[in-house]
Amino acid sequence: MNDLFEKCRKFDIVKQLIASGIYPYFKELESEQAPEITIKGKKFIMFGSNNYLGLANDPRMKQAAIDAITKFGTGVAGSRFLNGNTVLHTELERKLAAFKGREAALIYATGYQMNLGVISALVGKGDFAVIDKLDHASILDGCRLSQGEVRRFKHNNPADLNRVLKGIGPSHGKLVIVDGVFSMEGDIAPIPEIVSVAKKHGARLMIDDAHATGVLGKHGRGTCEYFGLDHKDVDLIVGTCSKSFASVGGFAAGDKDIIHYIQHISRSMIFSAALPPASVASISKAIDIIESEPQRIKKLWDNAAYLMKHFREMGLNTGETRTPIIPVIIGDNEKTFKLWRMLYDNGLFTNPVVSPAVPPKRALLRVVATATHTKEQLDRALDIFGACVKKALGKKRAVAVK
């Protein structure tokens, strides 16, 4: 008899990592998401957060959540389709649409649910979803949930996208989907070239701005602002609220008719409980702060540039990043875990990333300094990094920061 659970019992790779003392995941934080955090009573400099603008522990964000709970309670006890749609949700969608320069927007409970729901609503039988090979897992899963066919093109390669779209031909509906900023290595999709290729073949374009919102563009509006594109160039902008917006949730923004259709077809929206009022109010407040304090975006980039300068002096491979996401590419999984552990033991929290989140033999440490890290914290972290890299990897140029 074939036991369904047998694969669970044989799943021992994680147990081996735990036994060897280099298992890096599911750490229990005892503090808020701040430049420094606490785990088991020990202080760490947080270099592993997506809290890009440092809003997750901002007092104004907390107060907005408290006020929403006081008025609306802790949850809505149902989907927005039925009983869970508050005035807060509707107002946030208006604010998000304006922030992204679109006619309308739609909020989801998570960014993952958003990609599942939007893609499966738009791509049907006979249609094609055309995706970058390094697109986020939620995009791939949304394609799998749809009834359409999936085609992939080489990472950030408009010429290969052209080849794929040409092969599909004009008689099928086509949705090209790309990440604006790729979350592991921080590179930016060549959106203007992708727009040109998509238009040439009559394909629609959807950009996931999860890691671009609040980061790219003078006002943090994302890839379209960064490249100076008109709203007509990109059909749909989607993203998450768990990064720069410092809460949880997902959003889609586009033309009214498209958003209206998705709102009434998307299963992951219709059949999920609505985002809690506290989260909705927090996201709304985050947009207000981002719009009124553009200096946060500048500080984020200044901190990232400072880190990059010193990482390069250490002789580290930081790949093709063009954003505050800095990959320290090690290549070997075991060496990556060992360096992570050494940094962790010295009070520096980073994220080790191995296949399948990155291609094989491209294991890395994902490092992010937020807008609220101080120079003293950056220097202290770089001192730790320099010493650990020199010891773990033998980099001759790894030196302490003065």
C-alpha cells in the first residue's frame, strides 16, 4: 500500500540543517520590525526585512490601526463580496488608484492571493500567460490556477519575449506578467522594452510592483514613475502591502472596467475574508506618509548606496542589483548557511536564499538596509560583515569600517 504520508517521514534535509546548527528559518521575533530586533533576549541589527521605509513601527501607523480597531473591531467576519466591505476598504482603493495613477484599484487579503485571483480571472481557455523565468512563485501559481497555457521567456530578455509572443501568434489572448523589481537579486525589469514588445504582438501587460512600490520613482509610485511611462503603456499594476506599506494585503490597479471584472470573477477575493480594518487603516496611513515624506525614499537609497560601496570594497559579488535589495552571492548552499550562521551569532540578521528561490549554484544572502537605519548601525553591521566574510570566505579585502 502506498502511504500518502511516507514522503513526509522521509523529508530529512531540514532536520539535517537543524542538527548541524545552520537552520535559519522560522526565527521567533520578540519585538517589532525595527532597525534592531530581539530574538531570545538577544539584540540583532535587522538586515533581513522588507520594511523598506521603516514604517512598520511608526507611531502614526500604530495609532491608525488602534483607531480602526476601536471603531470597526478586530475583523469583518466575512468576505467583501457579502458583509466584509467597510468604508475603509473603499476609501483605501480610491487612494491606491490615485497613488498609482489609475482609474480604480482592488484590495486583497494578501499579495499571494492577489496574484492567484487576478491571473486566474483574466487568463482563460485558449489564452496564454507569458512570464519571466524568475517571476515570483505567486505569479506562477496564479498561472497554474488559470485555465490558460503558460510560456516563459529568459530573465529580463525582451528579445526572447518577442520570440515567445511571435510563436503564440495573433489569434490568442496574451498576458505578459513581470516583476518590476525582482525580490531576491534586486534587478529591475526593462519595462520600456517589454512594453514595446507586448504592444507589437497585441499582448496585455501586468507588472507586479511588490518591491517597487515605495522604492522606485521620486514619489515611490513604482516602475512606471521610475521609467516615466504613461498609464496607457502598462495595463495592470499589482503589488503587495507587506513591504513599504508595512502591513499585509495585495492590490491591483488599472482601468475601471478591468478592475470591475476582476472584482466579480476573482475567486481568491470573493471566497476569502476581507482584510482586517486595522490593516486597511495602516496601509492608508502609509500612503499618506510616503506622499508627505519623500525624504524617506532618499534615505533608503542613501543607506543602500553606503552598504554597496563597502560590500564592493570587501570584494563581494552583489550581482546586477539596481535597488536597495543587495544580494551577496555565495553560490554554494552550505557556505551560504555557514556565513549566515556566523553573522547571526555576531548579532546580524540576514536572509539566506537557496534554490528554488534562486537558480542552482546561486545561493545568496539577501541584505536590505531600511530608511530608518542609522549610520552607526550600518557601520556596526559592516564591521560584523567584514570580519565574518574574511573568516568564512577568505576574502582578502574584507576589512572593518572606520
